[in-house]
Amino acid sequence: MPRTPQYGDPRDQVPLISSSLGVTLGLTSRAYIENATIENSQPPSFRAVALDVPDKRLSLHRFWRRLLGFLLNIGLFMVLFQAYKLVRRSFIQRGETLGYDHAEQILRLENRLHVGFELDLQRWVLSYGDWFVRTFNLYYFYFMPLFYVCCGLSILFAPVQWRFWRNVFLSSMLLALPWYALYPLAPPRFMTDYGFIDTSQVFGPNYFASNGAIQANRYAAMPSMHVGWSTIGALMLIACLPRIRGFPIGVIPAVFHVTMMTMTVMITGNHYFLDAVAGWIIVALSILMAWKVFDRLPFGLPRWLNPT
């Protein structure tokens, strides 16, 4: 074996390497024995944490707790949604009086802003046949179930953040209701003189034929909470779904959902583009309200509604 000028004959280093390896193995074995003694002296729950072995009973308990939280929170939302519609219904008479005048104001404003493209978008979709129109009608029809799916994913995978987004949703209800009273607005599908049609009534399924226990106020076009609540649901997806190499994969379904719903409400003739903008304004104000106001209130939701 060749010698090197710096270290000499490698065979001369064998005793040193052997002794170092022996000391290292001895220290490692001693540390392992001491750790094993400490872990075995602790109760089983502590050993499970110390050994990084998941406690199946704890995981199962968390799952059932979050499932119960999902059912309770969605049940609460369903009740509040019907109450929300009941309050909006009280504004119908005012909407029948002022809704059409306000609709003409919105159409003129959109033309001045060069964003009055709802009729062109509706005609473009109609040119592709009935099946294409029904796709958007179905997306509009299943708006609330899609929102509840976003809520469920947030409860199951991000229960702590869920409390904040729940407050955002409740804030959006409180902020949107006065707008409907102050500015009732007939939707585009009522403005048949301008060329709009009601795609839900013509092609089905008709969302307003069976829209829950409380009749909807059809003059509550602004703000569009179809777009607003879809945006809140999309933000839930971004917050709860995992990251892959630093990229939040929730962005992909979130962007698709908001884009699809924004197009859907205009294609079906239920909202103007400015209604969608108003919905995003409500979301921004709701986030601010949930962030700055809710924690300072002297009352709150009962703790048993929290999934954690």
C-alpha cells in the first residue's frame, strides 16, 4: 500500500480508527439505553409522542371531533342562509319599484366603463348549443353545495383557520343585507328589452323553481354573493390544502372556482359584472371585519361549534 507524505502509511492508522469507532459505539449505545429507560418509565401516551408513533385513538378522536364540527357548522350555515333569505325577502316590494331603474343605471355605467360585456358573453355561450349553457346552469344550481364542500375541507384539514373564515362568512351576511335594501337591482335576465334571456328557465335546471324553504328576492342582484361566497370558499381551499415544493396547490381549484362562478352568474343572466365587483368588495370588508372586530366582541359562538 503506498504511503502519502502527509498521513504516512494508512495501515498505521488502523489502531486509531478502531479506538475511535469503539468510543463512538460505546457512547451511542449508552445514550440509546438511557433514552430507552426514560421512555419506558413514562406513561404510554408520553412514549407515543417521544417515539414519534401516532396514537390511533387520538387520531380517531380528532377525526370524529372534526366530522361533528363539520355537521354542526354546516347546519348552522343552512339555518343562517334561510334567515338571510328571509330578511332579503322583506325588500322585494322596494325592488319591484326601483329595481328596473337601477338596472338601467348599471347598464349605462358599465357602457361608460367599457365592461358591459354580459350580453356578448351570454350570446357566445348560446352559440355552442344547449349542453354548454346547461353546464353553467348546473354550476349555478349547485352553488351552495360547492361552498359547503370548501367549508368541509377547511374544517377537516385546517380547523384552526376555519374559525377565521367562519367569521368572514358571517360578516359578509351582515354587510351585504343593507346593500340589498338600499340599492335593489333587477338582474339582466329581467331586462329582455336589451336582449338578455333567463337561461335557467329556458334550458334548465331552474334554480329559482326550488330554492329552499324561503323564497328568494329576485331583485337582490347587487352585490353578487354567489361570487362573494365562492371567493371565500376559494380562500378556504388555499388555506387548507397542502403545498407542493412551496406552491399552494389550493390556488388551482380556487382560481378555477372563482373564474367559473363569475362567468356563470353573467351567462345565466343573474348578475352584472359590477355585481361581482361589489361581491369582492364585501369579501374584502368581511376579512377586515373578522380580523379587527370579531375578537373584540363581548360575545361569540359557543366553543362546542369549534372542530378542535
